[in-house]
Amino acid sequence: MSVRIQSANLDTPEFAALIDTHAELMLSLSPPGSCHFLPMDGLKRPDVTVWEMRDGETLVGCGALQHLSDTHGEVKSMHTLARYRGAGLGRKMLEHVIATACDRGYARLSLETGSMDGFKPSRTLYQSFGFDICPPFGDYVEDPNSVFMTKTL
């Protein structure tokens, strides 16, 4: 598998279908009030940079970085299609997001993920990159269904 990461074309039906798949998964794992994924209109905001992963011409996943301040970014919309999981693609995307955050001069990178068992692989990935559990940040509030994590860059 030869995967490349590039700027996402948010206007294609293929990318919209990927985000729909991501939303369905998030809603299946989290109560609606505790689901913080960005819908397509949120991904199109100017403070969000979105990338897609392709294996050849096949769209296999995505990831995003939201600008919170001049020193703080948030990892968003990390998703790999189910049939491609376990091949290290999430790791590759997270490396890309972290490198971009460093290039932007962020001092900190944070994220929100679920506390349920279905999110354990994500939490394990983030911990392997040095993300630690932290209090809610930005507009988030304490929620037993959420785990907040941060990493100093």
C-alpha cells in the first residue's frame, strides 16, 4: 500500500461520503450530546485544514487540524475506513498533523475523543505519540463520555 496525504477536496461526493461514514460511526459510539465531530460545513471553515489519504486513487481516510490560537491547535476528524484499519494509516495522518502544527509554531496540540471502548484504539494511538489526559479546553465542558488529551510541542 502506497498511501499519500494531500489537501482534501471537500466538494467531491466521495469525500462527503467519507465524512458521512465518519459521522455515522461517531454517532453509533457516542450519545448525540457528547459527539463532537465536525460536519462538512465545520470542515469548510477557514480555521480548519483538512487532508485526505489516498491509496492510489482510492480515498481511505482523512484528518484535520483546527486553529484555536497562535499557540494551540486541535486534532479533528481523524478517520480511516474500516477495511484499511490496522495498517498504520492513522499513525501516518497523526504524524502529518503534528508536523503541520509544529510548522505553524503551535506550542500545544489537543484533542477530544470518546471514553467508550470503541475509542480505545484512538486513545492508545494518541498516547503513543505523547498525548496526555487533560481538562477540557476551548469550548468543551467536562463530560463522562469524552476524554481530553494534549501534547506539548
